Amino acid sequence: MENLSLIISVYKKIRELEILLNALRKQTCKNFDVIIADDGSGEEMKQFVENFSKTSDFKIKFITQEDKGFRKNIILNEAIKISDSEYLIFLDCDCIPHKDFVRAYFENIEPGTVLTGRRVNLSKKLSDSLDIDFVNSYLFDKFNMKAFCNSFGFKNMTSAAEEGFLIKNKFLRKLLNIRNNHIVGCNFLVPKSLMLEINGFDENYVGAGIGEDTDIEYRLSLINAKFKSVRNLAVVFHIFHSKTKEENTNYEYFHNNIKRKNVYFCENGIKKR
């Protein structure tokens, strides 16, 4: 049985991380460990993780770095280095998983294949209603219906609520043509061997945008990785926050890389050239 590592990226969001970790306690598949990749939140985050680890029923590793702005790719590479698992699930701290989240990934693992999930974008109202007690209750198992009902309206509504429904029947999934294999950085699985082959995340991407998903997908495709959708299987609920500003320089860098053609190994990744 393969072991999975959940690499959870976080910056300052202790409330969201605590809700997520409690959701992981409810997972129907227990064959995983957790690596918390912290982008420089400070001593309070470190203390929180240490305290939570004392009562956790899954193994937690914590790594951090100095706060010098948005440097997510650097800390994600450090997490890859210390992982002992063959398969890595990347999850943002503000994405709360359904109880069958890990099971969905585990049951769909295929050699050389990237599994791609989606997320329900919760309204601020629903996001504010989430807490540990709610996630630990049976009500969270039906949260997809609450999110769906909150998706109708004109203001402050949940979006992509359809991503919250579990559709496990293979015939029905085929009938509904459930796909979209593009990587979303907050919810995907990749074999560690593939990440090592492309040298991990490109650390030249600084700030949000492209570097944690689009670039990874592009370079994985150059080594003929397969992509498989786990939409409506690996369900997560994304806690509302104001839109993150994406850096234009990242887009320029990405398009310049494409012009180089077939360069899948980044020079400033896990290994440095």
C-alpha cells in the first residue's frame, strides 16, 4: 500500500490550518502523513503546530523559512526533499477537505500520472461559519448541499459549488464527461519521482501566479506525464479571502521559458545549477 504525503502550504492563517487539520482527523483513509510548508509565519505558527502534533493521530513535519515575501515555491521544494512518500498531495491551508479526500486520491493512483482536483469557492458568509466544532460534526458531511444552496444569488455567493458533489460511479462519471485535467495548485497529486525529474518548483517565480501550477503542468507534460481528473472525488472547500495579486513578471518569465522549447528541468529548483 502506497503512502501519501500531504504538503500543506501556509502563511499566517492559523485558524484555517487548524480547521484543515481537524478535517484530516476525519479522513476515511488514514494512510498519510503531513508536511506543513510555512512561508515565514513566525513563532506563533511554529508553536501552534507543535501543540497540535502532540495529540495528532497522523505524523506531522513542520518546515519554515524567513519571511521575505511570497516565496511559496522555495518552501514547497524543501517539503519535497524531506518527504519519505512516493506520492505527494499539494494542498493549500485554506482548502478544507471532505472526509473521503485522501481516499479519492489513493484509489486513483496510477504510475506516472498526475491527479488533478478542483475546489468549491465559499462565500465569505459560509467561510465565517466554518469552525472546528462544525468540521468535527456530522453536519460537515453535508456541507456540499449548504454550499450549493448558497450559490444562488447576486452578491456574496459561493462559486463552483458543483465541485462539491461526490460522483463515484464510473459509468455516471463517463456519462457526465467529468474531466478538466489542468493542475490547480491548491489541490493535486504527483508522484515524487516526476517532481524530481523536472527538478521541482521553479524558485525564480516570486509572488503568486503560474509558478505553482501552470509552470509545473507545462514541464510535466514535456516528460510525457499523464493527467487524470479527480473532480467530484477529491473535494475541498476553499475559505474566502480577498483575491491575491498575481505578478506580471511571472507571466513574462513563463512565456520566455516556453520559447526555449522542451526545457523541462528548471535551473533554480530542488537542485541548483
